[in-house]
Amino acid sequence: MHPQHKNQLPSLNRIEGQIKGIKKMIEDRRYCVDILTQLKAVKAAVHKVEQGVLKTHMQHCLINAVESKSETEIQNKINELMHLLRKQT
């Protein structure tokens, strides 16, 4: 069973609001630096959500694999994370 990430929903709702705000800023032809500042804030907020989901994954899915003592399951979880981390760079 997968862990729940409901605790990330308020942050995602805020991010959604920030995105709508940025769209409005662009429509209103606001100053570039102001738009860039908001984009950086969204990027930081998304990163924080990502870190929260990753932490939950490690605390639940990875630990469950280790506790199962199945070398295959453990290696699969490690490989998943390595593949994910490689994709982000």
C-alpha cells in the first residue's frame, strides 16, 4: 500500500494560486523581475513538496522493502530512486 501525501495538498493549493497570480501578472504586463521573483517562489515551493514526498517514500516504501528482507525488492527501490535522481539533473 502506498503512503498518503494529503499533507502536501495545502502547499499544492498555494502553488496553484501562485501560478494563477503569475498568469495574471503576465497578462497585466508586469515588470519582468517581479514575475521572475514569483516564478522562483513557485519553484522553491514545488521543491519543498517534492522533498516531502521523497521523505515519505523513504520512510515508508524504502523501509518496508528493507524490512521485507527481499534483496530484489530492496534493490528495486534503490534503483527507482537512483533513476529518479538521474532524471532531475
